[in-house]
Amino acid sequence: MSADTTAAETAGAGAADFEAAVAETAVVDGPLPGFHPALEAALTFPLAWGTAPVRDFRAWRRAARSKVDELLIVDREDGTPYAPEFGEPVRQDGYRAQSVTLSLTRHERVRAALLTPDGPGPFPAVLLLHDHGAKFDIGKEKLVRPWDDDVRLASAQAWAQKYFGGRFVGDELARRGYVVLCADALGWGDRGPLAYDQQQALASNFFNLGSSLAGLMAREDARAAGFLAGLDRVDARRVAAVGFSMGAYRAWQTAALTDAVRAAACVCWMTGLKEMMVPGNNTLRGQSSYYMLHPGLPRFLDFPDVASIAAPRPMLFFSGALDPLFPTDGVRTAHEKLRAVWRSRHAEERLRLETWPDLGHVFVDRMQDEVFDWLDRVL
């Protein structure tokens, strides 16, 4: 064998090894990088309660909230007055419906639905947070029956039938004696409609502008909670956040970010991050996930760790065993983490965790009734 032949064979072997290495590290299921197991293994959530070196719970809450604040990118307080403009109230069955336009940031005025029960007040209140659903023509109308928009009414009724047992959750709460505030997130209803495949570009543009789409939604929700708690008609000691799907994520996130929220009911959005990052999960598609993506946060805290910043306030988490978006092992992992935190505060009775064995990704009437009764008790 000649030296040239040996060199050629050696070069060929090197090329084959290189191709094999590339194949091992190429983009794989999901799409995920081939080395994603190493990245996942590095996520130890070192700032989680019980893992962090801080042993005083109040000090831990301050540190954890500060880290979340930092990684939202969007400034926490900009000092902008709400400057609300109230529409004319419209009498409904046991409550009054009106629009309110306010500044949740210095950048934009947002129109929200505001429902007020009949009677003198002050009343308990619910910040109602709408879902994603890849349906952008309606936002607040998913939860509050539109009283002044026949065009959106048919779409809203179909959505209520699909996910809420035909009910409008906000109207049900108002009839039960709660002030309800529900606004569109950016991209929905009056602030849209966004096309599904535009979400990723929108999020990218926010990042290029030194801001964050998910951070904006988080800040607006926290500001909305403060506005609701400050209304004369509201008892500020009895304000809850309630949401389904992305709205559930928004509810526990808002409870973590502001003490204006005294309780939260979160239906069909809680999991461990690692258990959710599996082939086929919707999160891996990008697009919708950008509304719930804070870059760098998983290096410090998992989803249930962020929600635990709200402890020991009353919190409810419902999930459906048949929900394809949230694998049961992820829900179980999250529930175990949450339970451990509330137990450490001797407040297990304030935490309700339940998986509905026969339900998927829905918030139907029997689940709503349980949430309403729970709110009556804890508020």
C-alpha cells in the first residue's frame, strides 16, 4: 500500500467520522438540536425554593421576583397614569357592562371590558385573562359576552361552546357578585387580529428592539391587576386572577409579579419545562410559545418555581388528564414542586391541585362551578 493510498484512506475515514458527528448533532425531533439532552441536563433551576441558598422565604421571594423582573426585559414601572375613560354602562342580568380604555404602558391605550354587579359594593374582583387558541379575531370576547359588537358575537359564542360549556366566564362571575376586568393581549381582538405565522416575526422584532413580547404581556397583566384593585367599586383585599390555557399561565405569572392579586385560579397551563420539551409538543413549534418565553429564565427557575413566588396565597391549578398539550408527568412534576412550597409555608390548605381524569384542554361548566365556589371561599 502506497503512502498516497494510506493518506487517502485516512482522509476518507476522517470525513466519515465528521459526517457521523454532524449527524449526531444535527437538528432532530421537534426541531431540537441533537445536543439538546446536554442543554436540558444543565437546567437545574438553582434559584428554586429549597434549592437556592436563601433559606428565609421572604428573602427568597424578593430574589426570585427580582430575577423574573430582570429577565422580562420590559421595564417594571414606567409611571404612566392609567387615565381611564369609561364607556356608558349597559344593564345586563344582575350586572352592568361597560368598556374602559386605559394606559397599561406608556406606548398604547387598551380597551377592556369591565363588568360590575348590581348593588352598593365594594365587591371582590377578578382579573380575567384570555387564552391563546390560535384564534385572534377575539380576545376579551372569549370570556365576556360582547354586548356592542354583533360581528364578534357569533365567533365568541362558538368559542364559548367549544371550550367553556357554552358559558361566558366573565358574565357568570359578574352575576355571582364579582367585578370583572378583561383586556385584549397584543395581537387579539381590538389589538389584532394577528395571523398565526406572524407571531414569530412579531416576537423577533420585539427582541431586535430591545424588548420582549412575553415581557410586555406580563407587565400589562400586572398593571391591569393594579388598576382593578384601585377601583373604588373593588375591595382591594379580594382580587383574584383567573385564566384558562395561556390565560392560566398569565394568571399564575401575574400572581407571582404583583401582590395586588390575592388569589389565582389557573386551568390547563402548568407543567415542568423538561417534561414539556418533548417531540410533538406544541411548544417546540415556536410561534405561540413566544408569548410565554422569557429568554434565560429557565437557567434559574422552572414554571412551578415562578408560580411559587405567589405562595402562600391561595392558588388553584386544574388540569385535564387527556390534555395533549401538557403531558401528565409534567403536570405531576409541577404539582409536586408546588405542594412542597406551600407545605413549607404550612399553607397546604390554600393550594388546590386537581387533574380531571375524563377531560382534555377545556374549562367546562363543572370545572367553572368548582372554581367559582373556591373563589367564594378564599376571597
